[in-house]
Amino acid sequence: YAALAREGYLANAIVHRAVRLIAENAASCGFLLYEGAQERDGHPLSQLLTRPNARQDGASFFEALYAHMLLAGNACIEAVALGDEVRELYALRPDRMKVVPGHDGWAEAYEYSVAGRSVRFDQLASSVPPILHLTFFHPLDDHYGLAPVEAAAVAVDAVVQIGVLDADRTAPPTTPAEGDRHIIASGATGAWAGHADAVAACEDGAWRFLVPKPGWCAWCDADGALLVYDGTAWTDVAGGAGAMSGSVSQLGVNDTASAPNLLTVKSNAALFNAVAVAGGGTGHMRVQISKEASAKTASVVFSDAFSGRAEFGLIGSDDFKLKVSSDGSTFVEALAIDQSSGNAAFPRGLSLTGVISPSQITANQNDYSPSGLGAASVLNLSSDTLRSVSGLAGGAEGRVVALINTGSQIISLLNESASSTAANRFALGTDLTIAGKQAALLRYDGTAARWRAMSRPGGRETLAASRTYYVRTDGSDSNDGLSNASGGAFLTIQKAISAVASLDLNGKAVTIQVGNGTYAAGVSVTSPFVGGVPVLQGDTPTPGNVAISVGGDAVSVSTGAELGIGGFKLVTATAGSGLNATKAGRINVTGKMEFGTCATAHMHSSYAGQIAVSADYTISGGSLYHWWSET
């Protein structure tokens, strides 16, 4: 019912008109009531048919009833009775009504379902059966009628939007398939004799002949052509008399074409839609613009009032180019892509938009997300002193951000710092230092969910000679660490480690000389140094003068990194080990050491980590383990 109503009545003007005319005209017929031979006016039954219910008059009630019969072959009337007297009648939708057969096969009840709820009408529950079910005859169904629209559907399908297999047969095929259609050629024989030009449709194993009227159109599969019947013969639209030729010298759509524009389209939009695979196509849609030779041009020009403003394509060569113009005559090349390598050149440079200048950084930043970051490609940063950034928000696959230190103080990007959410962290190999007036270019790796460096400030320095960095308790991490004075030395050992990690040691000796005193921050090396192994040096004659006293591992080396050490007293009173080598990290003890109280172990190696001791050491404090090695 739904399909017949939707495709027949709602979507087919012919069926809609036919059903409506029949239903309206039938509903307009009045009823006369007789008792015996005497016509009665004003009888309650006559009044009921004139006004069946509060919502409908008689005409609209019967129009709905007759339309249901035509569309479904069924109509259902609900009688609302008071005692034995019927007071109201309602036309119910037949597609919502279900017949409930009794033991004898006849309907003993009806179920009416709406919005998931069902109402049961028992026919024998009262003296007035609540449902009157009207049906057309159906040869194969005891309870539901055959709709005229259903019977007409096949014929409608056969003549509306006709498609035929061929138009040159004079005899029917030996094994036709149900629904096959052919236009019968002149001189037909056998079952087709005398039906020239008719459309032969195979229905229920027999041939049905549809006599065409002038103006009928049919698509012929065999010829790949649209045919039209002119009253005497079927003619190919593409080649028939008065039809448009398959090739035209000029074509204007909503406009007049003229040389050199042989095709002119005046429209607010144009659509090119691919023929799907299911429709016999490839599913692709390609528009090709071909030129005669390499030195010629095949391009698309965008204009303002027919004055060119932008052009892209193969312009004067086979390289792809993009040009722009402010006046329509002088064009500036903005992009050129080499046809062989695919390399892109920007002859006029590359301008990154979305520049923001956040307020000065006055504290170390985690998950850094300044205002405007979401639409920014350039961040102009500054800090009041040495500050670190452990992560940057707003990462998305392929996003590129330039960080420019416009101030004079160092800004350090921390490598894989747990202080920021994992997806905001930097994967830089080591901490990246951006000094004043320097910049770094970052790209977000969506697979790893990390920011990676495309360009680092000044590149990696390659040592030409040995170097010593100095760390003192009165130093500053804003110093360069290259002189043994409060104004030159670093304050933290980790800062010196980061400085060395930014170098190519080039086989040269690099020493981090740590001055006397107690240092409350541990040392962590998480990636190999480039070009050599530095040595962390304290006071080797008297290691107790240089103490690292922390609440975790004092010195930790991991992930294939290697570090030499000597001249320190290590204390981890509350947690961690003095020396911790893990994940293939290696620690070489090359100078005298002192192990104070350590919570876990004086020395701990795990996961292929190694600790090689080639110097004396003393133990001045206890530990759960002295030397703990595990796989």
C-alpha cells in the first residue's frame, strides 16, 4: 500500500488525477433513503451519512473511503455505537488494519495499529459489529481486495519512461524475460504480426502490445539512443528531422554563443555528475582541458566583470602554474609545480597568516594554549626569564606552526614531558632551546600524536674542539654555561645536559663540570647524544663535596643513551635509585663516587640497561638493594 500510494498516487500525476476524479465524483453522489416504497427525509441514518463524524462531512468521508478502495482495494469503516444505535462513522486507513481470522477462516476481529499501539475490534462483542470491511474481488486472497492501482502498475511502468531492448526485431525472442520490452519493426511475423511500431511487453509469460501515441519517448538499449514516436514512425532524437544534430558548431545555454567562445553557459551553477558503476559507468568524473602543444596554454581563468584576476593550469609550459592579477592584464606567478618532480616553487614567497602575539610568558607552561591559537600559524613569543613549554594544544594532522622568540630570554621546548597531556607533547629527541630572536618550525604528527621539529633554531652546532660546560649553585640557566663563574655557569645540571644534547660532539671531549654544593634536581638523559659521550664531572677526590639529593632517581639514563659520571655523592632518601640505567641506557662510572642513603638501590639496571664501574666508590648510606639488576 505504501509503495502504491507513494509512487502511484503521490508521484504519478496520471494516477493521482484518475483516483481523485473517481473518488470526488463518487463522493458527490447523494443518498436517498426509503422505507418500503416511501422516500424518507430527515431519517437518522440519512443524517449520519450527511455528517458521519465531527471531523468530516459526508463528501470528505466518502471521498476518503473511495480513494482507499482504489489505492488499496480495501476500505474500513469504524462504527461508534451507543447501544444498538450507530452514532458516528470513521474511515480508517486500510494499511493499518489487520484481519484476525477465526477458526472457520472468516474474520472474527480486526487489529488497528498506529504509532506502535494496537486496538482490537471484536466483531461479535456487541450487537453492532464495530468494523465494516469493504473489499474488491481478489482471486488469491480471502480477506484483502485487489487494488485497481496495483493492477495498473505494470501497465503504467510499461508506458511511462519506457526503455526497450531493441527496435529492429520482426519476431519475438525465443526465451524472453519477464518485463522485457521491444519496439516491433515493420514486417513482423508470428505473435507480433500486425503490430508494427507497437511496444511489445512480456507480462506473465505473454506479449502485451502498447500502441504508441505521438510524442511517446523510449530509450533503446541496443542503439544507445532516445527514440520519439512522431505518429508514423520511431525516430532517433539525435538524428531525426528537426532534431538537434549530434555535432553543432556553437552552443549557447541561456545565452548566445559566438567565436571564440563556441560554448557559452549563463547560469548561477553548473553540475557534472559521474555515472555510477551500477549505472554502467566508472563512478569517476574528469573534466579534461587539452592544448595543442607544450608552449600553448590550457587553463582556467577567474574573472571580475570579465577582467581576469586568477588563472591556473598549464600556462605556456607543461608545469602547473597559478597566476594572479589586479588589473586583468599583468599577471604575477604565485605557484609553479614541476611536472617531473612535483616540487612546488613559490616565486613570490610564502606568507603565513594567522599571526598572534600572546602575553609574555611569566611561568613555565604546560598544555600551552594562548588565545587565538586555533587559527594561528605564527606565534610571537617572549618570556621574562628562562621559561619552558612542555606541550602545545591545537595539534591536528599536518598542522604547521612557527614559534618565534621575539624577546631576549630563552624559551625551552621540553622533549616528551609528562607535565603536558600526551597529545600536546613535543617529540624532539631532546629539549629544544629557542634563544632570543630565534625561531622553530613545528609540524604535528597525527599518527604519533606529537609535535615534531621541521626546523630548529640555527641548526645543530658541530664541535671543532673539546668543550666544558659549568654548573654552579650560584649560576643561572639563562647563562650560556661556558665559564666557571656565577655570571656564566648554569644553575641546574639538566640545563647543561640539554645544551650538550643540542650539539654534534663530532668525537670531541665534552665535560659538564659541576661545582661543590648540593643539587636538589635529578639528571635525566632520554635519547643518545650525537657524535660522542659526555662526562658528568664533580669532585673526584672528594665526591661528598658535590651531592645530588632528590626524591627520585638521582641520575637516570635510558633509551639507548650513554653518559659518563664521576665525583658525586648520590642520595635518594624517599624514592628512586642513585644510578638508574634502563631501556638500553648505559652509565659509565669513570671517577670516584659516594653512595648515600637510597630508597630503592644504589645502582639499578633494567631492560638491557648497563652500569659499568671502572673507579672506586664508597657507601655511606643504606639502601634496599646495593646493586639491583633485572631484565
